[in-house]
Amino acid sequence: MTEVRLRYAPSPTGEPHLGNIRTALFNWLFARSKGGKFILRVEDTDQNRVVPKSLESIKNALAWLGLDWDEGPDVSGPYGPYYQSERKDLGFYQVVIEDLVQKNLAYYCYCTPEVLKLMRDKQASRNEPPGYDRTCRDLTLEDRNLR
């Protein structure tokens, strides 16, 4: 039988909120009910949004609720590293990305941060939720080189 492994992947961008805690609780309960593992993997790839000490707040909230983890930043295991930013060098992600791009199931974005901000600002002015508008989806090679 395959071992049950559930992860909780909070982003350390502030205090944990009810939705985060609900996800952690449900995943912990399910893993424990199946004799499986509960893994804490920190989603810290957007380093500009990381808030100092927020990871400690997240871990303290889990501990206060009695939710322990079997693998994570403080508990080593066979599937580390447990900070997402440290996993990009494993090589797996780049292979999968290239495969998806080759199959036209994904594409690279060539927009500058300024263009993306302008896109979000326009959406906000129309009371629309922010979202990528697929600007780069059908760019030709020549168009890509102009960006």
C-alpha cells in the first residue's frame, strides 16, 4: 500500500489566517487517520513578499493547535529541502517546464514588472480581480526578442 503523504505549504507573507489553518488541520487529520505523514513545506519563492518572523507565527499556530509535522524545515526527511526556493536546483522542475512548453501546454512570459503592474492597475480600475491576460501566449520568436 502507498504511504499517505499530505503537505501544508504556507507562504511566509504574514500571519496565518483561518483558510490556511483549515487546510493544515484537514491535511493533518487525514494524514493521521491513514497512518501517513504530514509535511510542512514553505512556499517562499516570492522573496519580495516574505515577511520576517511570519514563518515562526505559522509554526507557533500549528503547535498551539497540536499539529505536528513529520518532515519540514525543523524535521529532516527523505524528500527535502523543505523550503520551495531551495528545490529549484533539483533539476526536476526545469525538465517538466520545458516539456510543457514543447507540448504547447505552457509558455514563458516576457512582460516586464512594469507591464504587469500596469495590467493589474487597469484591472483594479475596472473592479476586476487581478489576473494575467495571456499577453505572451501567442508571441512569435520575433515578438519575444522585441520585449
